Amino acid sequence: MKACLALLLIALSLPSIARAQDVHVPAGLHADSVDRAMPALARDTLRAYRDDDRQRYLGTLFRLQIAAGQYPQALKSIETLRALRNDPASQPPLYLQYEIHARAKVSQAQSSAPFAQAWRTAFDERFGALEDRVALQAEFALGGYLPRMRGDLDAALAKAVGKDRLPVADAIELIRAWQVHSAYSAFQPLFASALAADDARRYAIDRDTLVRTPDGASIAALIVRPAQASPLPALLTFTIYANDDWAWADAKKAAAYGYAGVVAYSRGKGRSPDAIVPYEHDGADAAAVIDWIAQQPWNDGRVGMYGGSYSGFTQWAALKYRPKALKAIATSATLAPGIDVPMEGGVYLNFMYPWPLYAASNRWLDDARYGDNARWAALNRNWYASGRAHREMPAIDGSANPVFDHWLRHPGYDAWWQALIPQGDAFAGIDIPVLATTGYFDGAQIGVLHYFREHLRHRPDADHTLLIGPYEHFTMQTGVPPQIQGYAPDPAARIDLQVLRLAWFDHVLKGGPKPDVLADRVNWQVMGADAWRHAHTLETMATRTQRLCLVPGATADANTLSPHPQPKAIVTQRVDFSDRSDADWTPSANVINTALDPHAGLVFIGDALPHDTELAGAFEGVLDFTVNKRDVDVAIGVYERNAKGEYLDLAWWLQRASYNADRRQRHLLQAGVPQRLVVDDTRLIGRQLAAGSRIVVTLGVIKQPDRQLNLGSGNAPSDEVIADAGAPLEVHWRGSSCLEFGVRE
């Protein structure tokens, strides 16, 4: 009796869906009559389906009802589910695409109207009633990739082949795949024209404006603004990335949030007939566009600039000219020419080689050439293996690259680079609010921090707000995914950075509330702690510092991070630049790896942490050494090694030694003479290290196919060939080399 009762209790504890009977598979399901057979399968499944979770039940029920042709019942289920969830009004109505589809089916049955007509009427009524911001979000649910949906359906059908009955769960999976594909196949061909008509009703649109600059050039611009509104502030992005689809999306989003959205292209791009010259004219041209906007009747005399990467640079370039109407900038993943691209620390980065061919070779963008990853990997490999000069990369590639050639003529941060963005005291005059966002994994973090540090150094009271989280260069512009280069961001980090930017503009230009996450000047997400921290300066991110010195270990491959320097201790590193046997090497695409790349160099390992430890802020320090050459390119990597032996990238630093004291001018080293490199202006760290983890530092000499080589001969690295390598480079790192890490307690 007790055994029977126990079995009964176990059965009652299982989800209802698992206790339901199998459902019959209609014969036509395996033939060309799938669409005719599916409603019968849906009706049979409806009779068997149960689920004690009310929201999950309704979310499946409406799909079964649509598949069964029970459209009024499906609409009621969707309505009940929405009431149960009680989502905020700022979000699109849940399953709006299926509601519109079901409404069209009901109308079609009642009036015998063609489905296209019935769907358009339902779309206009329901989508057209949405507030602009909500409609902007809702439109994404009506898009989709039909081949993927078809693939999901085919996979589900394959699981039913040869079966007379299916478990309810399998039947639901199949019906759902069919319902999604069937609905989208019906309405997706109608969506683009319906959305275009809706946009034309909501917005005033100008796709063909040409703005004349004082020197006679033409700047192509696209403008989207609310159709019925008094003069508004404008939000401008100024970019070399001429793509009207991207421009439309950016300008429309600004308009949906109550601004005049303007996207302007660098001269020579889009519909501009002028010559294309990256960087050089963007500041003056952006200022001219701002002046033009301020003269338009739809603008209230105020302009904010926004955008990431190159479009972040153009904001600082415009500030050189201080256009009167520019009232705020919101930069993201912002590059600083000559500081972080095309070189960092004086070291040229090969990923920038194809960029001019992509962005500056025609009026739009050369996606096919830029996306040919095999070509660029082969170029790096062939150049590296050949031993030829870095300057000869275009000849090796077989295609001219005049912009690259021009860059190589300016290896230091000379007057040409300096002319592109504000310098020195010019930062003191920048009195408008600035929002800067970057990521721990963003290559342009150095550029973002350059502007931040220089602005605050010359204007300590500057209204300059920094936000940093576990983001890489593109996620800040496209959205934060569940994984970023193998790292899963904490829930706190999963914020909509574009909406945050617009909320900040609302605060600055419309008097709205300041977003909570921007509570102070410096705002950072602590990886591993699922929390945000706030400080007034970079220096106050940490409450104390921890010194760790690079000293020899018990064995050559296990050097130590010690709190105590050992000035007489030496770790020797040898690099043979004539050995190019590693030409096929490629870097890891992830920030979490099970082993360190040998190219990282010497490895120094800290003690296991006795308790959770939060690292905060930039690291700094000194490297003491002697070298047998006249120059050397150095790379530092900082990692967390967790208890499982996995390495998480925390920060890195690149520096050509001859530019350490002065990035403007090269000062060669004296071979065999003690040298000191100052490690400063580094990337930020924001990470809670778990107890048992270790801090690991790598110290290397740069020798890999994706970066320029500095053979140490004293000649220009762009001109050095393998014959200049001579004897292997030998560095003697002294145990007085120490790094300081910020710790927050």
C-alpha cells in the first residue's frame, strides 16, 4: 500500500505535460500536405496538452490555437498572458506579430478580403497605435530570417518521420516550428512596405541632403525627425562608415526619442563627390554640419553628437573648432588617431591594414574585401615569413594602400596626428557635458581613456562621465549578448547602452533624470560581483594599492609575483627575430582560455588569494632592464587564473621603448645600459577575483605576425628586414620591476 502511494505521489509531482498521452500523427504530415495536416495535429495536441505553469501554458496554448485555426481563441490567450505578465507600457505588446497575424485571419474569414489586405489593416490599427519608442522596439519582432525558420521546421519534421504517434512535447516542438514559419511566410513579404508607410506617417524624412562646407566640399546627410513637432534639439553622428541602412536606423532611433536625428558622412562618402581623405577634414566638416543644423527651422539651436569608434573620434575632432550649437557629446569605443590606432604605444597593429581599403576606397564600404579574412591572415603570414619590411605589405598583398603608406611616414605622435584632435590646453576650453563608454575588452579603451585623462588634467571640473563594463568594441554599438568573446557578463552588465545614451541626452538637453548607473564621474561594472561601482576619479576607484614585483621563480617557467622587489635578481628573455617558424600563429578570439599563448612571453604567477579580492582601476609601475639592442617593443598582459586553471584577460599594455618617454619623438636606447620603462596610462581593471584565484602577469617582447616588428637595429621598424635582426635580442629584466594594482575593500 505504501509503495503504491509513493508511486502515486511521484506521478503527481511530474509536470502535467509529461503525464499527457501521446498524440496521433496525421498521415499527410510526411508528404507535401504538411500545411493541411498540421491543424489536425494541433487540435489533437490541444486535447492532450496540460501545464501547471500558467504563463508557460498560455505561451504554448496560443500557438496551438493558431496552428489549429482557432484565431479568436488565440487572441484571447495572448490577451490573458499579457494581463498575467503585466509588462510595462514601455515594452512592445508581447507576441504582437502573432496578434496582428491572428487578427488578419479573423478579418479574412469575416470579410473574405485577401490576407494581404486584412493583414495591412490589422498592422495599421495595432502597430500604428504604438508610441514611437515602443514601435521602434516592436518592429524587430516582425523581422526574421525565413531560411533559419525553415531549417527549424525541417529538423522538427525529420524527428517525426516514420512515427504514428508523438509525445506531446515533441508534437509541440513541431507545431511551434510550423506555426512560426507559416506566420512569417505569410506576413513578412508585406512588412517592409507597411513599415515604410508607418515611418512616413510618423516622421519627416530627408535622405538626400548635401551640406556645403566653407571650403566648398559637400557632405551627404540623412535626416529623420518627428513629423509634427516644434523645433527640437538634434542628435548628430558623423561617420566615414557610409551605409544608408545603418544611418537610417540611427537617425530613426533619435527621432523616436524626440530628437531630430542626423547622420552625416565624411566628405567623399555616400552622395558626396569629393575626394575621400580619412581623419583630416572630419573635425572642420562636422563643425560645418553642426552650424548648418543650427540654422534649420526644425532645430532649436542645440546639437548633441554621438557614435562609436570612428564616429567617436569625429566628436573630439569637431570640438577643436568649438561650434556654438554643440552642447554635448556621447562617445563610445572612441579611437584616438596616433594613440590607439593605427598604432598603440608606437607599435603598428596589422588589423588596421585593410581598414583604408574598406572605408576609403569607394563612396560606400567595401564589405567583400574587408570581410576576406583568409586574405588578411595570409598577408600577415606571408609578410612575417618573408622577412621583408613592414612597409612592403602593399606589395606583398598586390594592392596599393596609400593611406597605410601615409601612416607609416608618421611613426611618432607628430604634428600630423596631433592636428586631428584637441591637444593640451585646448581641452581646458571644452565645457560641455561628455559621456564616454568603453569596455574592458575594447581595443579602443586606450583612446577613450586618453580623452578622459587629458580633459580632466586640463579641466579638473570637467563634466565628463565615464562608464566601463565587460564589453568589446562592437557590443557597445550593437547590444550586449549573453557571451562576449567567451565571457558571460553578469546580469548587471546587460544594459542597453544605446538607450542609456539617449536617457543621458534627455538629462542634459531636456532636463530629464540622470540615469542611475551614471551616479558619479567614473562608473564601472565589477566582473564577477554582479554590481556597479562609482567614484569621482580614476585614482579613487581603489581604496588601496598592491605592489607585485616580477622576480625569478624556482624554475624558468614559473616566475613569481612578489610584494617585495629583488633588485639584484634577473630574469633573462631571449627572442630570435630571424626565426619565423611561427608564421601560421593566430591569436585566440576569446578572453577566457585554458592556457596562455607562448607569444605572451615570460609568466609571473602570484599566490593563491586567501579570500575574494576586488581589483579596481588602472595598473602602473616600472620595468627595469638591460637589452643588447637599441630598441624593443614590450607587451604586458594581466590575467586572473581561477581554481580551474582558466585564464581571464583583465588588461594589457603595449609600448615601444624608444617612445616611452615622449610619444612624439623616438629616443633610441643604449645597448647594455640600464633602462627603465614607466608603465602608465594603462587600461582599467574591474574584477572580483574569487578566493583561490591568482593574479598572473606576462611580460613579452612583441614578435607575432599581426603586429609590426621592431628588430632593435635602430633603423625605422617600418624599414627593417630580417637581415637587421642580427643576434637574438636578449633582455635582462631586474627584480626591481614592479607593478601596482588597485584594490577595493
